[in-house]
Amino acid sequence: MKAAHVIVSGRVHGVGFRAWTAEEARPLRVTGWVRNLRDGTVEAVFCGAEASVDEMVDRVKVGPLGARVDNVFVADWDGTGFDTFAILATQNA
């Protein structure tokens, strides 16, 4: 099992990035979450089989139609695992 914490920058708000990420994660059996951050980036955590998590990271480097991904920061996630994949509200702070 592997877990990754990612921050995606570029034109990633207002293009359906969160919904697209959730749809991409489910068939790969990746759990975790995705949310918009107030600074214009998208934050996500992907948990699952190593190959599936790596595939999700590769997919967010491209993003959905209409997005422009400029950078993806990836770090190991040391938090707890998840049962599903969730779309969270925009971070307030």
C-alpha cells in the first residue's frame, strides 16, 4: 500500500478538477480526498496499491479537459487511510 499527498497548481479551479479526480480514482480503487485551496491550487491525498496511486499522480499531472496543470508537488502521506474517495469543501484557512 502507498499514500501520496499532492498539491496541483495551474488553472485547476472552475474546470471540474475535483469531480474528475474522484471519477478517476474510483475505478483504480484509490481512496482519499480532494479539495480546492484558497490560493488557487488543488490538494489531494491518494491511498491504495502502489501502481494505482502512481497512476493517479500521473493523471493529475494532465488533469481534465479545460485544466492547465503547471506543477504537481508530491509527498508521502503519513496520515490514516480512508474507506472511500471524497470531495471536500474548499479549505477555509
